[in-house]
Amino acid sequence: MSKNEGYEDLTEGKFVYWMNADKHVDRNQLGKIVEVCDDYDDGKLTVKFSTGKFEIDPRWLCASDIQVGAFVQVAGDSDEAIGEVKGMDEDDDTVIVEVKGENQKHKPKKLILCDVQPESLVFWTKADDDIPGGHLGVASHDLNDKGRVRVKFPNGTWRFKPSEMVRAHIQPLSYVQWTSHDEDIPIGEVGQVVGDMNDEGKVKVHFAKGTWRFKPEDLFLCEIQLGAFVKTELRSGEVGQVVGLKVEESGLRVHFMNGTFTLTMKDLELYRIQPGNYVHWKKHDSDIPEGSIGQAVRMRRGENRMSIIWPKGGWTIKPKQLSLCPVQKGQRVQWVKSNEDIAEGDIGQVMSIRYKDDDEDNGMEVYVNFRKDYFSFSPSSLKPLRLGADVINSVKATFKKFDKNGDGKLTEEELLAVLGKIGGDGGLSEDDCKTLFGSLDKDGNGKLTTDEFIQYVFGSSASTMKRMLADGFGLESVLGFKNDDGEQDDDDSENKPSSGQAVDGPTKPVTAESIEEIEGIGPETIVSRAEWATAMLSVGVCRQAALEGFDGCLADLKQEEDPALKYLAAELGGMGGTAGVEELRAAVGKVKHGTLELVDLSVPSAEVEAEIELAKKTGCDGLLFHLNKQDKPFSEAWSELTSKSAKLSAIEYEAMTKIGEENMEAVMKATSENPPMVSAMASLQRAREHCRREVQAIIFVDREKPCINGWNPRHASSALPKKWERATDFLDDPKLTIDGQNANDVDQGDVGDCYLLGGTAAIVRRRRSFVRTVFPAYDIQVGVYGVLFSMEGHYTYEIVDDYLPVNNSSKRVWAKSTSPQELWVSILEKAYFKLYKCVETCYGGHTPDAVHSFLSGVHGKYLLCPAYHKEPSVYFEKLKVAYEAGEVLTTDFWKPSKGKYADSWLGLIGNHSYSILEVKEAHGHQMLCIRNPHAQGEWKGPWSDKSEEWTDELREAFGVANKDEGVFWMAIEDFLEFVDDVYFNRTFGPAWKTASVYGHADKEIPRARAKRDYQARERHELSYKKGDEIESEEARNRWMSGKHLQSGQVGKFQRKKVEYQCKVVYKFVFSVQDVEENSPIILALMREDHKQWREYEKKTYNGKEINEAIQECPTCFFYALSRAGKTLHSREETKRLSWTPLEVRDCPCTLWLTCPGGRGQTWTLRGFVPHGSCSIVKHDCTYSDFLDACSHIF
């Protein structure tokens, strides 16, 4: 292939933009190529600008979409007249356009390229005897003075307005597949459309073995076309661009950063950004102000950068640092407001970016064509509709199919025929159809047009009717659920990106129920053993758990006198510090002020009625959770209890047995219908007791190690251990901890689990009792350790031995402590691997998920919007509030595309998890203390350890140590140059109360409906048409196996190309009582962690086939609506945790949940309140109820 691949559009006479700038030519200035070179890798192109001729490196040139002969419209011109580009005025860089016989001059960015272009294949939107429905025509270069285009059809040539034509899916040079196959053209082979259309309406396609003619309807347009931006597992973390088709190999030629490769269609996937897309930069500067809308052009050759045309010029930006603009060119939108020109519900079409050189908001708005005129809007003021050209064409095609007289409209009888295609008992009756037709037929002429149909579907709130119409017209995907992330990149990273829930800021502080009860209670308040037990009992924590926390706190402090509240606030999952104290002030205040009577610690808990009642309540909740996990009916509750299969605490067991066998089933049923409210830490004690019992029962250990059968991670050679040895054999004096826990203990080894260890170091810094809590029992000499974890909000545990992976010198090769004799880091990592069944499933992950496995709670991310680059202190204050609220903070770094640190790492590691240990301001400097889990490798820029910025006064204020231990400080303004967001974990201490309901995902084999046509790329794949049904065993993972019901064929299909049918829908009502206004309320859906299923998919990484653990959960849909009907949460979820903050005024709120294809995996729906009470009650519902209630979401 020619070295010029990718530059075929840079030919003599072409209009181009220069993506650079100097004193002669402005950035983004339009020029014309007047001379080309033979080899673009070695030579330059000669380009004529208004200021002269210059030789330009082709990498810095981008071909304009406006070229001689193109049909265009002028942005902002309400006249729909079409013009033809005739040339360029080289004196002022304007484009000459002939409109209605007159030449006009316009700046190129004011011109909109028409959908119909010369030589394009088109359909007429109507039909008659000369041009029957489905006949394809070819647009000519002939545009007359009235703006009509000459189009050649098989039966003749006629002129049409461009608005009367629809661009065909197949175009010259398109990459296509034949919808059938034979010996010459096997399944999956890709060909290219070549030559003209003949008189029979067939197009010529070149395949590997020859060239044949086909009807357009027999060809499938490949998803990936020339110029497309793509990603592949073969080049993880890179974005490539398709530059050609190697027909003889049925492979696409793709430019990546380090060369051009031939790849099959099945190896490639479209990137989230495509050429022509409108984008925003996630940062900003004086060249690209906040809110600027850019347009993607091409991938920069030799670099993983995307060339973008911005309002002020062209710059190249790393793809990860770009976000898609909420609206795109050609997209149908609605204005969120209305006025006399634009009625509520009116639909417009985005035409172009609005450019006004003298305005501050230049390039920050888009022109939208509504029925009355063009108007400009900011993207945030527009509601995008999933109503693209493909959807419009689909509607028109359906209209044509049922339009008996070919007038482009449907009668009432014809509409009934459409809806009758749905089938089933849920279809519309004839009377209902007449009523609906009356609503659709706005002008009352007895005919339904496509415009009337679209206005009804997207402007109406009658959801059931809308869904019927969507099913009938093939628009089910348009009215479906919102997905969980939209924008997610695949990166070569141990710390894999996630769609972590983004929030505006830290949670609101907990407020007390009354001022009187907290008076005089603060961090220094001394609390006795009995006072602590009484306070904890009042919030639902059993006495034994409270006393263990109290005694552990004293041991850590190495004192015998009663501790201050600020230390106890770190016990039982508490955050410690000011935030932890605030959550406990009310409970301790009630004890101190005599509202609560002190517990007599000499009386056993089993003899105190209040403690037995508490144990019965928490025991019922624990038994319900157990029955749900084991998929046992209520009738087996007694046997599960008495056999001690349900691992309840001693006092819970005693309280539950008093219920009696004859009453147990009824009690469990009643409890499930009205779940008890318990402390968020209610399950801690039962996990502790059973963990200790198992550890104490082990008097010796057999050799145990995490399963590594089939171990084949990305870097297997560095992670596979040479051998396993007991800690007591290779250490002289092993201890769990030495001088307590410290974030600097953590030292990552050869396994790619920086997400786990970066998160662990952050926890240790923020939770002073963490190691003591998660290691409730161990015996160093025997070599056995119990480690606590949290799954679905309930504590569980793993038992592991001390056989650890070492090299030939008996040095630990996986995670270890920086203190040679310390074990807790190594044991914790091993237990985590065992929790998730093996090491492979833990290779790569998401830091907040790992933190959640220890602390429960909820997690998300604080997005870094462009405004924070202008005012870094605002983002710093957000992080400072989060830090002081006790949140666990982590982050990762990405190389900047632009600015003073462009293309520099300065000691940082990309795609790697870092702990944020401290957020501090002193002497006017806002700084973050950050730690690398490798315990070495630090920031080398300003404020690094040896930086000249540090004075003695500042070193003392920030505690700076001049040594490489992986800990460093960064100024907030430098920090923001390298990050996209900061991850947080919020936890719930003992004072938080929760009510939970438990359930299972659908167990039936789910059915999915295809959202679009698809042609198999290999013999193991399924081919299907839009609307076809596929039966699959699951609803997760990128590629799945299923049965195509129409053909009976079994094969693979892509999850993103189908929509699952929701057969079972759950409805709940969440209420709160006695909760103060402005108090934080959290609603969370916690699901079984799919990593524990130990399932893998084969992937190719750098040419090597690997097994990669499937971490996504099966798809579920989770909606929450406030009491006023406002949407609080509306997402398609594939993560183990989904949550939303609530206000008191939102409650009672209604929750809708459905989990198709979940194979019976368990879920827990939990509400959390800091005081008062809450409840979750299940209600019967139908799918129709759901559609009616959630109409405004569709």
C-alpha cells in the first residue's frame, strides 16, 4: 500500500485548513493545495493562502468538508435555498457559492454541507408510477437557479428539492457485506461499492474474487467506514483511523500511533467520537475557552491525538480528554423552553456551530432549524432526541410499506395495519386506534404524515401509546432506557475506567434531631464504657460490637482511662474526625443528658429485653439476606437457622429461636413485606463471631494459594510466582502490624492491582481502626488469618493461610509492607484474591469498587469541568470539604494534551491508581498529598520533594520529607492539569439507619430485540434485522451467545446492538419519618459482584490471546421518582452499585427495578438515613403501570 494512506483527501485543488500557525498564516486558516508531493512521509505540500504560498507538512493539514462542487446552505439563513461551491477567493479566504444564479462569498465555517451531494445515491420521499417506492437514484452536479437537483432514476431523470430526497444507506465507495453468501463471497467478507448504478437499479461491488452487481436492499452497510475512528483490543488504549480496504484480505487498513495495520472488521469497534462530531475539551485555556465547541477532523498521524477544529483554530487533543457535545450536527432536538416562535414539544434539527468572530461566545452555540426559522442555542438548553437520520428513514420506510396509495401518508386503516403487526394481547383495539389517530392527525385531514407522527411520539406524554407506536414503527430503541455511561474508554490500565457515578459535591453534613441533645457534646467529650454501649444500643448496634470497639480503641491509644469521642468516632465503621463526631453527638448526648438510662454491663445481654428485641430485628434482616443469597423459601427459615447455615451472632440466634418453628415462616414473610430498620453496621458482629470461630478451630494449615490454573493475565511473566513459602519460614519475626497501621506500609508487587492497593492506602489514612477491624482473628504461628469484607452491604469474611508468593531469594513478589517483618498488606491482598476466587479476576479493576468491598457505603467521582481550570480553588474547596467529611479519595493521572505540561509525565504514571492522603491549605497554598502504591516514583514538577518552592516554614507546615517513598505534594493548579476526576467513597457509620429489601434478577432465559440490522462478520455470529428477537442466557458482556428466534440459528451477538425485554418489574415505595430537612438521605442498589462468578472472555492484547475476567454485572434498569413525579434516578446499570442522593421533600418516592437476563443473581435495595426512620415497601405492579408512571422519562 502507498505510504500516502490516510492523505488521499489531500490532492491538488483541495481546500484545506492549517492546524498550526505562524506570523504569516493564522491557525485554522483556509488554503488551497496547489502542488502535491510523491511521498507524504518525506515531503511537503504547497498550499496557497491569502498571505502567500507555503510548504506544509501534511500532518498539519485537514481537508475541508466544503469543496468545489459541493451543495451547501448558509448557516443562520432562514431561506432553504441550496447553493453550489464554485471556488475560493484567495485574497480573503472566503468561499464562493452560487445561490439562485448569483455568486456569494461566505466564510467556510458559515456553510453547512447538504445531506444530498453530487453522485450520491438517493431515494424520493414519495412514490408514483415513474418512481416506485424503493427505487434508487443518482444525484447529478446539475443544480438549477431554483435550487433543485437533477436526479437520474432507472425510468428517467427529474429535478427535486433536496428536502424531498433521502440519502441512501449505500453510497459510492461504501464498505458493504452481502446479506447472503456463496462460494465466491463467504460469510463476513467485506466489499466496496464501485462504479455507477445501472438501469436495473443495481450497484457494482468489488469483493476479493471479483466484482458483481447487487440490489441495494441485498447489501448491508458496514458499521465501520473509510475515515472512521476505531479502537481494538489489539492496540489497547489507542484510537486509530480507517484509511482503506484491502479487499483481497477483507481487511481494513487502520492507522495507529505506531504504524498502519490490516485488521478484520470483527477486530474493530467504533470509537465514541467520530469525524465530524462536535466535542468539548474537558479542560480549557485562552485558545479553547470553556464551552467552546470543536469539530473532530482526523487522527494525527504518528500520535494518539485527534485533530480538532476549534472556534479560534485547530489543535490536537488526546481522545480521552474530549467529551461529546450533548447535541450533534443533524440531530433532532427540542428546546427546553418555549416562546411564540418555538412551541413546547417542537422538534428542530441542529445545522451547524454558530460563529461570530467579535462575540465572547463565539463557537459556543449551535444553529437549530425549527419550523419557523433558524435560531442559535447553547447545547445545554437543548434536549437531544434519539431521532437521527436512520430513525427518520426507518419511519419513512415503514410509512411506505403500509402506504397503499403511495402518497407518503397513512390513513386510519393503514395505521391499524401497522399496530396490528405488534401482535399479542397488549395491542390496540380498533376503537383505541381511532382515538389515537385523532390525536395524531393534527390538521384533521384524515391523513397521518411522518412529521405528525414524530411530533406526537417525542412531544407527547402518553407513554403506553408511545410505546405501542415505537414497537409498530421499529423505534423501541429510541424510547428505551438511558444507559449508565455514554462515554467510556478502553485503556491499557490496571486501574480500569468505570462509569463511576458523578456528583456535584460532597454529601451534606449530618444534622442532629434536636439542638438540646447535642449541647456540650464535642470531640473532647470523654465517654465511659457503659455510656458508649448505651449510645450504640440506641442506634441499633449490639452491646458486644460496641464494647469490642471501645476496648480496641483503648488498646490503640495505649491507655486505661476512658477515651474522647473523637477516637471512638473511628470505631464501628465510623469516619472519625469532625464528621464522625458529628454523627454520634446525638446518641452520646442522649446518654450524657440522662434521656437514656445507662446499660448495666453486669447483666448479660440475653437477659435485657431491649437487647433481645434488637437482636430479633437484626436477626430477621440477617436471615432474610441469607435466604435470598441461598435462594431458599421462607418455609426453610427454621431449618437454616437451627442448622446454623445462616451465620447469625450468638444473641441473634438466641432471639430468633424464641420465635419458634411454628411462627418462623409467617414472621419471615411479614418481615420481607415490611423490612426492619437496622444500623448500617448491624451485620459486623455476626461476621466477627463466625470468623473468629473458624480461625480458632484451625490448629494447623495445609498449603493454600490463590487459584492460578489457566493464569494468563496481560503480564503473566512478571506476576507468576516462582514458589510459595510460609511467612514464618522466610521472616525472622513476622507480625501483623508494626507500630500500628500506616498508609506508607503499602507496597505494590507484580500483580496489576494498583486499584486495590491505592485504595487500601487511602483507607488506612482515613480509617484509624481499619486493620484491626478487618483482621478480627489470626494466629501468626499457626499461620491462619480471618479477613472481613462487605458484600451487598453485609459483612462476610475469608480465611487464608500465610503461604505467600516469593522469588528464588524468598522475597515477596506480590504486595508487601515496606516494613520487612509486617504481614497485613500481603495477607489482605491474598484474602481479596480469595474473595474473588482467583488472581485473574483481580487483575485490573476500579479503586472505589475495591474500597467498597471493605467499607461498603457508596462511591462516585467529582468531575473536573472546565470551569475549575479557571478557578482551581473552587475544586480544591470541594475536595477539602469531602476530605473533612471523612470521604476516602483516590485518583489517576493522564498525560495533558495541551498547556505547560503537554506530553509530559514528570514522574507520574499514567492509568495508575493513586491515594489522596491529605487536602491541606497553609500560608496561602492549596496542596494535595498524594501517594503511589508502589512506595516509590514521585511527581518531579513544582512542589516536588526537592523543589525550590519549599521554604523551611512550608516544609514544616506540610510535613514534607525529602525521600522517595511514593509520597508527594502537588499544587491544585498542577494537579488539575493531569486528572479528569477524583474518586470518592462515602461510608455509613453506626448511627446511620437502613431498611433493605432483597431479591433476584430474572431467572428465565431473556429475549432481546435487535435495535438495528446486523450482518455476521464470521460464521459464528448471528445476522439479524431490526426488531428480530434473540433468546440469550444473560444480559451482560460485550459479546454474548443466543438463538435467533426467526431463523433458529445459534451464534454470537453484541450486547449494545439489542434491547432486552423487561418481563418482570418491581415497584417499591421508600419513605422517611422524623428526618430533619437538609439531612443527607441515600438510596442504593447493591448487586452481587460478578467477579465472584469467575467468568472470562478471550481477548487479544498486543498480539497475544489472554483471558480477561468479566467484571460487568448483568444489565438492570433502575428508576426512582419523587413524590412529585420528578426523575431522581434513571439509568441502565451494569455495575454492582448504583445510588442516588435524596431530599426529605422527595419522599415518599417510587422505585422501579427490572433485571432481565440476570441468571438469578441477587440484589439488595437499601435506603439510608442519619437519624429518624425509613422504610421500603413492595407494591404489586404491571409493565403497563411502569410505562404510565415513567412516561416523562421516555
